Amino acid sequence: MSSGGRREGAGRKSKFGEKTVVLRIPESMLEIVQIHLKSLHNQNDIVTNSLDNVQNQKIVSIQAIVSKYEANANDSPRWVQAKKLIADLKKALS
């Protein structure tokens, strides 16, 4: 059994979830930079959540359209391709 040395997964984890770099700043600016980084991190979370909400709304709209066309589809030859498309869309959206 080894002790010490480099081990996979050991060490402090990044607060940002990605690789970081060392940056030297004046001590008097430390608090300002920390506040700014936290603000940027929070804004990124807000933007990501907003984009997820927009994407979910689009998916719901597409599902409604697919349901509407599926309800109107009949057995005529004109609807054969549309039925295939509806089936593919339903599979992709589920």
C-alpha cells in the first residue's frame, strides 16, 4: 500500500468546474475581483436556466403541433409521408 504522492482524484476541486490559472493581482483588488467572479458565475447560471426554459417551451410547442397534425391524419396516400414524419418527431421528442 502506497502513501503520499500523486493520486487520481486527490486534491482540492475547482469552484468553477473547469481548469483554472493563477493570476497575480494587487491585494487591495482581491475582494473586488472575487465579487466580480461570483457575479459572473451567477449570471452564467441565470443565462443557462433561461436557455433551458426557452428550449423546453419550443419542445412543448413542437409536441403540440405534432399532436394536432397526428389527430388530423387519415389513411389517404397524401398522409403517408406526413405520418412517417410525425412518428419520427414523436420518437425524437420523447
